[in-house]
Amino acid sequence: MRTKTCKTIQRIAFGLFVLALFLCIALTFLQTPLKRFYLADEQTLTIRSIPYYSIITCLVYVILALVWLLVVHSRMSHGTIMSAGIILAILFGVFDAILLPAGNGLIAMFISRQSVDAFTSNAALEAVVSNVRVLLTVPAKILIFLSMGGRMGKDASPE
């Protein structure tokens, strides 16, 4: 894969991650109509929630994608690019497999200490926001790994 193609793919992936982050934040402000999809109780609908899990997830993805974007656009040696790609792929894996589930448990524990209604409200908002987040971050992750594979592949020409 040509370097220009890797850069383009990475820009698209980074844009999708940033869009997912902005939508997670924007949907927080529109939570009352969104929570109606999952809740019928008016008392729970009045509780304001923040989808910490989705926002933190998107923020970490944006940071990792930004690092890879900077690597793709730099003039590093092929060995350095390989090392950076391997490290970032490991970070993606560790974040998705270990840190996300642990973080979700901690966030749920802290929110559940407030009240059952706060927990219910947060779960309803998180359900909607995470559906939107996944629609954008899954293709973005596929694109970032394609960009990594293409950039670390045999063709190391700077075209």
C-alpha cells in the first residue's frame, strides 16, 4: 500500500473517532428525548446523566489515532514506524480487552452509589450513546489497522 493511501485512510479513521467523541458529547445535551427510548418513568427522565464510559472511550481512541496520524505523517525510519505501529496495536488491544471492561465496572459502581434512579438514567443514556459510538468507532478501528498494516508493510516509499 502506498504511503499516500495510508495517510488518507488514517485521516478518515481519525475523523471518525473525533466525530464519535463530538456526538457522545452532543447527545449528552439531548438526553431527555433519547432516554425515552429506554425509560418510561418521568422521575428518572429528569435526572441528568453523563455517558462517562463512551466519552472516555472515544477520548482514548482519539489520542491513539492522533499518535498514529503523527507517525504516518512523519519521516521516521521504517523500524521506528514498525515499533510505533506494534506498540499502538498493543495499546488498542489492552485498552479494549482489559481497561474498558474494568473502567465500565468502576463507573457503574460510582454511579450506583448515587441512587438507583441515577444508575437507571445513566444506563439508558449510555445505551443510546454507545450505539452511536460503536457505529463510528468500529469502522474507524478497521481503517486505523488497515493504515497500520499498509504503512508497516513492504512498501516503505515516501510517496
